[in-house]
Amino acid sequence: MTRKFDVIAIGTGSAASTIASRCRDAGWQVAVVDSRPFGGTCALRGCDPKKVLVGAAEAVDWTRRMKGKGIQAAKLQIDWPELMRFKRSFTEPVPKRREEGFAKAGVAAFHGRARFVGPTAVQVGEEILEGRYVVIAAGEVPANLEIPGIEHLTTSDQFLELNELPRRILFIGGGYVAFEFAHIAACVGSQVTVLQRGPRPLALFDPDLVDQLVERTHELGIDVRLGTEAIGIEKSSAELNVQALASGQTSTFQAEMVVHAAGRVPEINDLNLDAVGIEWEERGVRVNEFLQSVSIPGVYAAGDAAASSGLPLAPVASYEGQIVAANLLKGNYQRPNYLGIPSVVFTIPPLAAVGLREREASEQNLKFRVKKDMTSTWYSSRRVAETYSGYKVLVEERTDRILGAHILGSEADEVINLFALAIRSGMRATDLKHMLFAYPTSGSNMARML
């Protein structure tokens, strides 16, 4: 059976849902296709459920830091099964609610894996869907580690559904997932090890602040091994043995669970793209400045599935969805602007960044000044007993524009939004420095950072 649509969106996450909604509002016939429960990564398997767990870990860590400063909580602990029930109160309603929303709007929803059978046609089960346009917004999956024993790995999706947390957990990789989940697990009481192949984790963040965060991670009892590459996993009766290589020497680590935290890739390699001539690469579908496929004009891509310049973040996916929808409805006229998009690793404390790092600014031959400091003695840190905090801000000499801001510490995840607003709107550092902020707030620290 063949059904015709104006646009077919592959995925039901932030990008695809935005496109489906806007095109349907314009009167287009719209279809969405997803082989997973409707809702996408952020709502079901990423940002939102993760932040529920982070919130519990933050509450425990904050209370422990305040011991001897007016807070007594000798029996404080996280009840993991109860916390997971709370987490599911956010995630479990999403697929039904999303599907009902599609039905109410008149969007045709299909469950199954899409495969291209023509430049703008896909097969889902026994049905063929033909569109004037197809938008690929299928999200990401864990990258293939290509080591023996990968069948023993636990994915981040699975970690977020655990009914019990193992006593010993090992994370392979040193990015967002590894550090966020490691901090959560440590606050629950697990013994945690992180194996990072490179010399420094969290490559997208300021190296000086990353070093501070690694120290804080060690203080939480997490064993972070840098320059250590996992080369194999073996299962014994009671545990998993991870073989790792560091400085030419092989060693073995034992754990009850090994979590894949070594990166994710676009979930597009089984869409049959090559057969219909859709060009793609490791980062996703190759697109032009309008997020349109460079090889098939009727195909667009957004979010994690697009090889664009945007970071793989939910707000970026939603934003690219808006751009694609506008270009579908009115012809290619909107280009994404990725200036001033903040990113946060929700560790304890959080580490946040927006704009350029020092090396990037130097590589662009920009003339800039750097203001930086460790801020554990500042009031905002002392009042919550946070001993690891700091910042680095880059300001261009000629224009007084803020080029980049990097913050480690309590509420860094909120303060970074103020810097993002300043960068995206072109505010001068002098303007911000003379702002009158509510005090005492973490946002009021901005004046001292400039």
C-alpha cells in the first residue's frame, strides 16, 4: 500500500516534532515515523530523565558539603528504586501523549523502521510512504567500540532504566555521559571507575576547568584513568573483566556493570541512504546551509542526524527543526545561526561553556583578553561549601565583544545562559559589567567576571 504526504519526518524527537507541528499547522499532509517509543532522546532517554537523577545527586552532595555548617543528616542516602519511580513519572507518559498530540493535529504516525526506497519515499513495514519531502531527524545511537565483548556493555538508555544500581560500575569513555552518570552513581554509593582513552576528558570544555572537575571527581571517590583505552570485555560468573591499555601496559578492571560512554553517532546507517543517492558521513547526512541534502533536493536533515555545525543538543535540534520547517514552507531562505549556544555537563558541580575556547580564539587570530580565577573563596561558593569553582571569560580587544565564557561551580548551568544571551545579541562586556543584578545571586557574579 502506498500513501502520499507533503512531508515525512523520520523521528519523533525535538527536531521531527517541531517540523511536523509547523508543517501541519500550515495545512500540509504530514507523516512521522519512529521505530522507538514516540518522544525522542531528550524526553525519554537523555536530558530530561537524566536531570531528575542529577537533581537527587545534587541534593545529597549539597547536604554532605554542609555537614558541620548547620546541617546534620547522618542517614542521608538515595533510594534508587524510589528515585527511578519518580523519574518514570516524567518519561512514561511521553509516548502516549506525543502520539495523541499527533493524532489530534492530523499527523499520520507510523511505528517501525524507515528505509528509503526512492529519493523521497520510504518503506515502513508493508507500507510505502511517498513525500514531496523527507526530513531525517532520527537521533543518535552509541558508537560501535569495535572491541571484543561489546555484547556485555550497558548503554546509557539502559542505565536510565535500571531498577537497581550495581555496587561496582565502570564507564568506558570520558564525555558527558561518563561524567554525569559517574557522579550520580557515586552519590548513590557505587564504586565507580572511568576509563578515558585520551589525555583529557570532556574535550569540548575549557581544559583548565576540566582539570578542576577531574579533581572534584576524584574527591567524590571516582577512579578516573586518563590515557587508558579499553581493549576488551570478558564475562565471568560474578563480574565483568575489562582489559585496558595504558602506556603500553595491559591491566584488568573488575566491575558488575560496564557502561558504554564512548560517544554516539547518528542513527542513519540502516536507512538505505546509499541506494537512493543520499550522501552522508560519520557526523550525519551531508547538508547545505539550509539543512538540505547536498545530493537529493527533496531531503532535509536536522538535529543529531545532520552533519551541520550545530552541537548535538536538544535545543539545537529544536532550532534546526524550525529552520527546516521554514525552508520547506517558504523555500530555502533561513540559515541556522549557531552563535552563542551554551552547553553544560551536569556534573557536581556543573561545568558550562558558550562561545570560543582560548585555543579556538587564537587559531582565528583574534586579539582578546582573558579574565579567569578560581572562585571557591567567593561568597556564592562559600555559602554552599563548594570548594571547586572557577571561570574563564574571553573578550575581544577591538569590539569589547564576549567571545567565550566558561564556568565551573554551583548554578553554572544557569549563569551560562546570561553569557549566551550576551554573545548572541552582541552585547558588549562593558554593558554587562555595569548591569545591576539581583544580589546575592550567582548571576551577580558576572560583573566580577568581566
